[in-house]
Amino acid sequence: MRALLLAAVLPLAACSASTPSTPVSVETLKTVTQTLSSDAFEGRAPGTAGEEKTLAYLVERFQAAGLKPGNGGSWFQDVPLVEITARNVSPLTFTGAGQPIALRYGPDMVVATYQVAPRVDLKNSDVVFVGYGINAPEKGWNDYAGVDVKGKTVVILVNDPDYESPGLVGPFNGKAMTYYGRWTYKYEEAARQGAAAAIIVHDTVPAAYGWNVVQSSWTGPQQVADAANGHMDQSKAIGWMQLDAARRLFAGAGQNLDTLTAAAKRKGFKAVPLTGVEASVSFDNQVRRHASKNVVGILPGTERADEVVLYTGHWDHLGRCEAAPDGDDICNGAVDNANGVAALVALAEANAKAGPTPRSQVFLAVTGEESGLLGSAYYGANPIYPLAKTVGGVNIDAMSMAGPARNIVVVGKGKSELDDYLNRALGAQGRVATPEPTPQNGYYYRSDHFSLAKYGVPMLYAEAGEDLVKGGADAGAAAAKDYTDNRYHGPKDEYDPNWNWDGVVQDVTLYYQVGRELATTSAWPNWVEGDEFRAIRDRSRATVR
């Protein structure tokens, strides 16, 4: 997935080493984060020399920690990918909307394709505004009802129709984003409808990130899962356009984007063709097939070794990206997600030192998260360890560097019985779990836990709390905003020797305690009654004899 806005970075005074109450090594956290986010690793893009260095380093650290190869004697699981790099991108032009509009690649729009093809030519494609681009029969909602978009270009709004709701009640869970609000879903549905192109209108608040994130994430090489049909069933072109550009486009067609956006929030909205407007864009593709790799290590269990507790975190980042004003074009990904992988290594060390548990513990560093959860999705569809025998686990993505907090934010709080395990660990620290303050940002669908959850495996996914011990909620919110605005998915997400690691140590200790209990107990935590994943888990567990 290209966008994960979880962490806050605030260069506070350096912290002390791990206290006797925690088994987590702060030196490991520092060293692994600094190494993986150094310029030598070139931003850890899949299929590059940066991947080769990352894989070798992770195997070295996993082995030194005491893990065994986790895939039949191998440290790796191959993940077949295709790298597609757009070249010679023309402006995205709209004719028939008053004066022709030509949007520049990068500043005004970004465009790419899932299709594995040497060239994309979109010529004179009729343009249709399809609101939020949702087709949800179970909700009686279909933004494509009554309109044929085959071969046409659809313009789509980001997020859900009710994201501005004050609470969690509404056709799409109020301000809590559903999967229908994710950009991935919108392109999937546009393709199912036969659209030749799908362009999302970027708006910072409902997207939860600025245009800088879109530009850095969508330019340069893009990774997609390999497929026998070359994804030729997908739209020719997918992309984003700036909000102001969309307003100009609609005004030239005699429409008002804000008025249509308000109409699209109501059930029964009908798609609106921009009469006479045609879209065109073209670009060449440099195509390269390759196998990226998930890294898998295991601490075998002593009594029920076939029952598995899973720890996940993604090792990849964006590689080289849009350069900063100083010319720095390496997206180092220190917070996203070098420090999360460092936490995986520290957890492996701590568990190996504490001794084996009745259940096996598997440590999975996955590839392709920034391209749409590709590595974890591949593992979910091709599990090394049966998902019916996977007890549950912890996903780690972008640890906050803002210092200790009184709380921890649980993404998807109340969905599974793993909350009980976390609450016991929090009690030992005198801290509390709180729900997401921004459920409209859709974090539940934006990290690797989702790839396991949709197959029924309960996965804990938490963000660092913003109620900081020093400065409270205001300081935490300011730090999160600072990271989002200035470092997230950009060249300045770099290691800082002055970081305060106290909060990271606290949070990784929680993950250690949760995982250790899962690996020791004979219980099988489930999703709560009525949760969307409960039936999947029940069917999966029913196959176990």
C-alpha cells in the first residue's frame, strides 16, 4: 500500500537503554533501523540492489537472533512481481471542456497501469463522474447504476460518502472508512465496470495525506503481483489528479464539482457524464518480471509446533523517489518501516533468549507493502503454515519516535479477542488502549495485518499513542502532523541519532508480552460475534481435526 500515516517523529533527547523490566534491546532497535535506512540500502525498493542488501542483512540478524529458516529450510518465500516504470508520460488532456486542459505528470496528476503492456494509449475517451465509485449491493448503493462506462474514463472521489460524519453511524460506518473508501477498491470496481481509465480526485482531508505523498508514491517504478493474464482485465490507466485541476475540468464542462460531490454523498446518486469531454494520455512502460522475497524465520514450538503465532512487518520502501530541494532522492523509510523490521528482530532475540514456547513463533518480513500489500497478500494466498493452525499475531508498521505515551491506539479496536491479551500487557505498564482518533483514514485496510485478517486470522495492529507523557495529546498530534507533512513517503524519513526510543521500547514490549502469551496458552482467540471476519475464521477452524 502506498500510504501509511501512523507514526510521529519528534527528535527529543536520547533515551536510556532498556530497563530491567523489558527484554527488548534498544541497541538492536537502533542498529537495525539505522542500517536498513542508510543510503547504502537505497530505499529498499523490491527488485533492486537495495532488496539484495536488505535480504542478506535480515537473514544475518534473524540467524544471529536464534531463528531457524522458516520455509522448508529456506529463509525466503518467492513473491512473483512485475515492475512497471512509466516513461515518456504525456500530459493528461481533457478536450471539449471549454479551453483544453493539459495536466502535467507529477505536479498536476500521476498515472500508471496494472496492465503488463509496453505502451498505454488512451485516446478521446468519454469522461464520466461516478461519485465515490462504489457498488455495494448489500447496502443498496451503486454509483454505476444506469450508466455504461465501458471504454470511458471515470473520475472518482476518495474515501466513503459519509467520511465527514461526526460518529461511527452511517451507510459506510460514518467517519470510519470501509474498504469501499480505499483507492485500491475504486480501481478494482472501475475495472469490473469496464472503464478504460480511472482517475481519483485527490483531496488532502479524505485521503489523509497530501499531494506530495501521491507524487512520491506513484512516480518511478511500480510493483504489481504477477498474473497469468498480465492484468489485461484491468483499466488501461489509473491515477490521481489534483483537486483544483478537477474543479477546472468540471467548470469547463458546465458542472460544479463541489455541488456534485454533495450529491454523491446521498443514496441514489446517478453518475454524471461530462458531455463532450474526452480524455487522452499515453506513456511507454518499461516492464521487468522478478521474484521479490518475503523473509521467514521460526522459533519452533516444543509441544504444539504445528500451531503458529505470527509476527509481521514490511521491509520494503520506495527506493529512489521525487527529490527534495537539496537533491536527496532516496526515500530511506527509517520510520516506515525500518524501525518496524528492527522490532521484528528485537522480538526474535527476546523470545529466543527467553526460551522456546509450546507453540511455534514465526517472524515474517514481507515485501511489496508500499505497492499494495503484495508480499503479505501472497503469503495469505500461499501460506507456508496453514492459516487454520495460525493462532493469531501482531503486525508492526512505523513505530512512533515521539517518546512514551500514556495510551496505545488499536486499529480495529473491539474486533477480536486479541484486545484482551493487549489489555493485560497494558495493565502491567499502567497504560490504556484507545480507539483510532481518525477512523476515516482507513488504516485498517492499509497494512499487512489485513492480508491475514481477510483469511480469518486474528491480527493485532496498533499505533503509538498520541497522549504523550511529555506534552500530552497536543504534542502527540503535532508530532504526527509534522511527520506526515514533512517526512512520510519522502526523502527526509531518515534515521536521527537524537531520537527518543523509550516509547518504542514500551510498545515492542507490549508486542512481546502479547505474542508470548499467545505462544504459551492453548486458547484460540477469535473475532467477536458479528465481526466481518468471524465466519471465515469459524469455517477455517472447523477443518482442523
